[in-house]
Amino acid sequence: MAAVQETIDQVRQIDVDQYKYGFETIIEVDKAPKGLSEDIIRFISAKKQEPEWMLEWRLDAYQRWLTMEEPTWARVDYPKIDFNELYYYAAPKNMTGPSSLEEVDPELLRVYEKLGIPLQEQEMLAGVQKPRVAVDAVFDSVSVVTTFKKELQKAGVIFMSISEAIREHPELIKQYLGSVVPTTDNYYATLNAAVFTDGSFVFVPKGVRCPMELSTYFRINEKNTGQFERTLIIAEEGAYVSYLEGCTAPQRDENQLHAAVVELVALDDAEIKYSTVQNWYPGDAQGKGGIYNFVTKRGDCRGHRSKISWTQVETGSAITWKYPSCILRGDDSRGEFYSIAVSNGYQQIDSGTKMIHLGKNTSSRIISKGISAGRSNNTYRGQVSIHRRAENARNFTNCDSLLIGDKCGAHTVPYIEVKNASAQVEHEATTSKISDDQKFYVMQRGIPEEEAIALIVNGFVKDVIQELPMEFAVEAQKLIGISLEGSVG
Amino acid sequence: MNIHTPIRLTPAETALVETYTAQVGDLPGDGAVTVTRDRLLNDIKTSGLPTRRVEAWHYTDLRTLLRNVPAPLAAAPSLATIAPLVEGAQVLPVLHGAVDAATSIDGVEVASFADSLVNGTAAAGLAALDKDDAIGKINGSLVRDGYSIAIPAGSTVEAPIELQALHGAGQVHTRFPVTFGAGSRATFIERHRSATGEAALVSSISDIMLEEGAEAVWIILQEQGAEDTHLGQVRVKFGTDSKLRLFVINAGGKLVRQELRIDVDGEGSELTLRGVNLLGGETHTDVTLVLGHNVPNTNSTEIFRNVVFDRARGVFQGMIRVAPDAQKTDAKMACNTLLLTDDGEFSVKPELEIFADDVICGHGATVSDIDNNHLYYLQSRGIPENKARAMLVNAFVAEVVEELEDEKLVEALEGVISAWLEKHA
């Protein structure tokens, strides 16, 4: 992409201060210069036409971030990231907001097609009756097209990009943004607060059951752009929403940083189901390249009888550092975490969950299935904490690891903290390989070894797959098979 | 935290440094021993005791929790040995850290550990195991005595050997290197007990070496006073086809850290580890296991049962590490806790770190109150609630002790447990 290089060169020659007054470009990608400074943050904020208070919020976070140190406790190993070598803003050109798919840049559509994103608008137009999925597609940080918006509006559901929401619903943003993951939370969450460029915002009002599954397909496209997504989902009293997040990334040589923050808020009797399929570029056969995925995801069961459920299928990324958590604040609230983490090649995964029991009669369930192959390392790190006043809390945790090959590692690091006698906490973990008996049983029915392993692995992860929405379950099963290719023999 | 910034020593750290400075001329050993002692103490002086930021001390912030380091007594208190835990046991007394060099046990080589400090052979063993080994550092710099014991190859010592460590106020730092010769068999009871009830700091390291085919039983019974600090460590090295049954019972102390650092280095070897933590009062008791399966074809099972009363805090950290190539490892760990009070707490961190694929490893952890169904079952048979509770708690912990098999030992330990429970329930 010669044009991009041209921009970079141009940008290098311009004094950064000029960006405050607007940055206009006619080439395909609209990009802030490399590096991180207050000016870049002002630039992003201006680009997003954000109100002053939002800029202040970002700058506060940035000041805080400058005083923080990169965490080193996770079992992952990577060269130090130079945060001044990254781009913090890149937006595709067509910003006028197309009203139909025809108006969307055909280049973009072609990429989506390759990725298999089911933009089902066409089907709906053709009168196809199917379970509908609303897609807020994110192409390098900016929402390009949002479908089904009108139908959602009818139900009173707000589903838009977070930048739009900051402009259109500042009162909701002010109330909820950073209320689950505060700007001071951790190194990457703080960085995200300072520089996040886009993400999704969902608001389901009182008593509304969201009429369809909401879905955002994230995609990292530009070279060296850190993706800093910010997602905020609020389910008011008695509301229900299921949100799907799926990711793919094209092959890249250089490591790309992805530090997203996802915040979920469930009020009384509300339920949020958040599902992720993550298949970013894991690096090549030598372990070169691949995405760094340092994500902070947290749900707050703020209301009584609320429920938050995380389901994730992690097959991609060179390094994953991710602990979707639930704060069980409301009485009788429930948190769930279902995870499949597949690592192959030189991938490193350090993932798990936190269940913080604060309210009475709260319950949580953790099912984690780790599969390591190749030379990868796969760590489950989870915390279950029963606080002093959390009467009758319940937790069940099961984390199983499967090893394929003798060069990989599988690790389990649970932290269990109980301060209330009425709690009942159970944790179990196992690590083993696929037994020869199982393999023999399948193979003697004429199934080749690699398929036999895929079959057994799919059985191993069944408990989690069945928690996924239908569309994802099929995709996830395929993904696991693909991820383990070449791990046998 | 920047490691180059000199730290401000806490009163406890200062007290440890002062203890060393006051005793340095008087501590047994010179040359390499002194160099090692100096280095270990200097580590404490420059980096301080570990805080919760150090992963191995996540739930026991020693820097904050260790408040009371009593000054060592000018003269050792006069203490007398008590009856052994089991009848017929041969007692090796350790009275306020002082051993009786004249004690001998038939068929067993017994010497004072101070001798090996003086002649320098103990120097290498004094080093800390790693940079977070605070117990190794404290003990290594301040240790005065203990017993060096060798069970000759091929011999069987029938009667249990009791290391009877009694202490008064002040500080005691002891060490017990014990070698089980090839094919030998013996049972040890390591007993730590307060004789006066006054506050004391005790650090003690047992260095167990199992040679080929040796079979050992090692029981630790820690019954220190309610004001005491106990920093215990057991280091074990397994030879080929050797077996160890290790029982750890904590039933006392205010601040207790019991580290079990076990290396399974011999093929075909087997570890059976059982533990009971009886936690009451204001105690903070931490049992930390680091178990390395370093060679193929080894087995281990670990079961811990904990009971929490009053305002007690308990910690169990259990790390099982399976090295690359340590195929056919079979390691299973369980940690079950009865949390009987809302003022107490228990934290568990069972860890698996696995680098070999042909293994079966697992761990389980539970924390709960007494099962109401069990209680109901007993009550429906006319047993009053408090008695039914006592029975259930007793059964919960006694179960693991029964695996000792030796009738006398089981009976003696059950006696200790029942007596403790009666006092606290």
C-alpha cells in the first residue's frame, strides 16, 4: 500500500501540534501519527467529535497510565512493547454513513466476504426468514455499517458505536463508562481509556428482551495499529441481551497489540450473555508475528437476580491475556464462564476468570477447557473470592487441560478465597493427554488419526460448545479443528 | 517497586538483623559457613522479607504479618523432655534449640548439626533454595544446632524416632539433615511444642534425603503457643524407587508458614502426603507445597484437610510441577476445608505446571461448612447438634490420619486432634 507509506512520510514531516486543528487527508486511510502523547489523545478525541468531558476523562487516564508499570505476573513472554512505535488511530475513508450495502465501499465488502461475515441485510431484503443477527461491523476501529438498527430502535434497544453514543447519549455514557473497569484498573485498561477509538454500545431498557442476537465483528487490518476497542453493554431491570463477538485477522509480520475493554452492567433481573470467538493471527510456524491480545473484560451483576455469562473460544493470537470476570454484587446474582482455549505452535495463553461474590445467595460456575499442542503454553488463571457478607455463595469450577505432544505446557493456577462459612466452593482440575485407548477406538473404525483427535477434542470441549449460540457453535467447532491442524505426527 | 531503592526495615526485619549482629561471633562455624550466613542475612537486609507481591507469599505477607520477633534469651531456659507421642519412641531432645550430643539410638548415626557447621561440611546446605526462600534465609543465617542423622543402608529402625523440639520464649533456629540409606526404613516424628507459652520465633528445616529403595515415614506435629511464629521447611530429595509418607499436622502457633519443598528425582518413587490444619484463635497458618516431578514414572498423592474456627486464617498453596520428559507422572492433590466461622477465612491456590504430556495430574479443592444433610442424619438418630458437629469435624480430619496404618501412631495423632477440637469447638 504505497499510499499508506506516503501518509506516514507526510505525517512525519508535520508538527504534531497541527493536528489539534483538524487532520484532513484524501488518501484511503486516515491515520494519526505514530506514538502516544497528549496531542494524539486530543487528536483522537477531536476526530471523534467528542465533548470536552470525554477528552478530560481520556487525559486523566493517560496521566495515570504514565505512572503505571506493565504487568509481568502472567505466564507469557514477549519482547517489550514500545508504545511509541504504535499508531493509535486509523479510520477507513468512507465516513458519510452509507444507508445501504450498495453504498459501502466494495473493497470492504469483499474483505468481509472473505472473512465470512454474515451481513444478513441482503437476506432480509430477499425475504429470507432466519434467526436474525444484527452486525455492527468494526473495520479498523470505526463502525462502518450497522444493520437492523431500525428494528432495534422499535424495541427501544440502543446499539451503536461507542463514539456515536458519546455524542448522542452522553448521560448514559457518563453514568456507566468506567463504572465496571475504572480508568485506574490495570495498565492496559488505563491505556485503553486514554486512546480507545471505537467499539460498541448497547443499552437494553427496562423489561426489554433484545429481539435478536447482537454481533460485532472486529477485524484488525492496518499494519501496526493497536486496536483499542471499548464496549459497554447495559441491561436495565429485567432486560435480556445476547452479544456475539467474533474476530479474524489477516496474516501480518509484525506483532499487533490489541487492548480492549469490555464492560457489562446488569441491573435487577437482567441477563447478559456475551460470547466470543477469537481467531486472530497466531504467528507463523516459527512463532514470528501474531497478535498480542491483552483484554480486560468485566461484568457487574449490579442488580438482584441478575446474570452474566461469558463464553469464549480462543484459538488465535500469539499471546492472550484475558480474564472475563463477574462481580456478583446483587443478591441472588449469577456469573458463568465457559471457555475453550486452544494453543498451538508458539502461542501463549494466560486466561481465566474472576468471580467476586459480594451479594447474598450468589452463584458462579466456571468451565474451562484448555488444549495445548505444538510448543505452546496454555495457562488457566482464575480467582473465586467469597467475601465476608456473601451468605450462601456457591461456586463450581472445573478446568481440564489436554496435552497434545510433549513440547507444550498446560498450567492451572486457581486462587480460591473464602471468608464466609456458608459458602460452598468446589474446584477441580485435571491434566492429561488423549489416551491411546480413546484414539484406538476411534481409529479402528477407519477414521484417520488427525480426524480422530479432532473428534475426541470436540467431545472434550462439548460442555462449552453447547453454551454458544448456534451460529457460533458450528464456527467454533471448525475453528478448533483448524487450529489443531498439523499438531499430530 | 524499584529494587535499587534501599528499603526501610520493619521492626521485625531490624530485630532479625540485630539478632544476627549480636550473635555473629558466637554462631557455630567459620569460613564458608560465615560467608553464607552473611550473604543470607544481607539479602534480608537489602530486599526485606517477602510481601504479597511475591507470588510464593501471595496470601502470607510475611513483611506485614511478622511483627513480633522476640529477642533471644541471654541464657537458655531450663526445660525437661516430655513423654513421647507414642510409647516406645526414641526421643532426641531439642530443648530450646540445644541438642543432647550424648543421646544415641541403636543402629542410627546421630551427631550434632553444630559439628558440621564447625567443620564446614554444612556450608553448601545452608544456601537458600531460591530468592523467595525467606525461611531458608532466616534459618540459614541464624541456625545454631540440630541433629544430623543417618539411617545406615539396609537397616530397619522399628521404634519411631521423635525429634522433640521444646522451646521457651525467644528464638530457636534448628536444622535436621536426615539421610535414609539405600533400602533402609524408619519413622520420624518431628514435634514442635511450646513449653512455657511465651512468645517465640522458631525456624526449623528438615533436610530429608532418600537413597535408593528407602522407605520413610515423617510426621510433623506443630503445637506451638498462641503467640508463636513457626517457620518450618521440609526439603526432600527422592532416590530411585524410594517411598515417603509425609504427615503434617498444624495445631498451634500465631503465624505459621510450613513449606514442603519436594523434589522427586528418582524413578519409581512415591510420595504420600497428608496434612491436617487445625486452625483456631487468631492464627494465620500457611502450608505451601512445591512438588517437582522431575523424572519419569513417579507417583504422588496429596490430601489436606483443614478446619477453621474463630478468627483464624488458613492458606494452602500446592504447586505440582511436572518437568519436560517426566512422562508417566501420576499426581493427585486434594485440599478440603471446613470453614466453620464467618470471621475466619481460607485461601487455596492449587497449581499445576505441566510440561510433559503422558501424565495424569489433577487437583481438587473445596471449601464449605458442615453438610446439613450429614448433620440431619446424625440428629435424626438422637445425637444433639453440637455433638453431631464435633463427630463430623473429627471424622473429616481423622480420615487422613488413618492412612498412617501404624495403629499406635494413628491413635496418638487422633488423640491430639480430638483434644484440640474439644478445646476449640
